[in-house]
Amino acid sequence: MIKKEYLITEENRYSVCDEVSAEIAQFCKQYYNDRRDIQRYRLSAEECMLEWLTEESVGHTLTLILSPSKLLTPYFKLLFDGKSVNPYLTKSSAGSFSDTTLRALGLVP
């Protein structure tokens, strides 16, 4: 199990999103050869983080936990003070994330 914590500052709000997303993608490469599977995990995490990493997030800590599940598939968990976010139910200005970005990329079966 890998556990990393990131203190959110005004300067690193978006670079933390990129860094965590890259960590998730690297972790998933151990389990998947298909780039689409890796991108699905990565984009889902980014959508959650973009919901959280607002001006109010400055001074808080984002925790990333990476571990294999019992079925030996990648499992990651993002912990942050505040509301719970499901990337497949998140509504943005463009609509549901799963209906727009993931479907457009062919990442939702």
C-alpha cells in the first residue's frame, strides 16, 4: 500500500492534480496494458480533484491511497475534507462527466 499526502497551497492546487493523476496512472500500469483502462482511472480521479481543489481547499491536505484490491486490480482512494464526489455522477458546466469526457474518449463501456 502506498499512502501520500499533499498539502494544498494557492500555488500548487493544479499541479497537485497533475501529480496525483500521474501517480495513479503509473500505479495502474502494473495491472493494465490497455491505455484506455489507465486513462479511465486517471480521468476519474482528476474529475474528483477538480471538484475539490477550489480556493477553499488551500491549507487542507489531500490524501492518496494506492493498493491492489483482493482481485489484484488497482484500487485508489482520495481523501479530502468536504463533500463526497463520484466522478460518474458529477455534474459540470458541460454535463455529467461520464456522459461527456469518458464517453467521448470511448472509456465507458
